[in-house]
Amino acid sequence: MKSIPSWSFSYNNDESIALVLKGEKTASFLYEHHSSPPKQLLQVGNIGILLFDNDKKACKTKTKDVIITEFNKRTSEFANLEGLKDQNFEFYQKSYFDFFRTIDSNFQCNSKIIFIIFEVIEDLTKERL
């Protein structure tokens, strides 16, 4: 039996999961040199288990699309999919840039990033209730 890979968000994980479970966050950006999520989730159709900070299961996700692009080519549409509709786009860009710089001091505006679009296929928090 094939095991399902687990993953979490690199930044504000539990807050991000709350947005996912409300249906407001359906995507996430990753710096290509950062190790999360597992490589299996970078393939359309694959399933993963999103974990809270305490390692409890939040939900099962299915990868719908994977876009590899340069950081400076991000759009407000990407921000909307990430559940950040109400944030100023420039603030959104700067906060991500600063975060990626903490991972790699050589990160630049033209560095490659991975944008994963996913859907929740099962809310696993209901199993614990």
C-alpha cells in the first residue's frame, strides 16, 4: 500500500490551515530550494495530508496544478488563491521576499518559485470530534 505524504506550510502553518479549511486558501508558494512539501505533492493528482504544528492531521489535499515561475512574475491572482485577497499586493510581495531571504540569503526577484494549487478532498479534523 502506498503511503500518503504529509506536509505543512513553511510560514504561519496553523493560521494557513484555518484558511484552507474555510475554503479561502487553495494554493501555496514554495522556494524551489526549500524542502517542503514532499516531491510527490509536486505532481498533479497526487494526494497529501496537511498537518497542524502539533502534527495532528488537518485534511487531505489533492494537487490540481503546479506552476514554476520567477518570483517577480507572481500576480494578485496568486495572492487571491493563497487566501490573501484583503492584503495589499506590494506588502504581500515584500513579506514573501523577506521570508525567502531568510531561507536563502541569495534569493533574488528572478529566483524560481513553485506555486501549488490544491483542493481539500477530506477534512480530517471532523474525525477527532
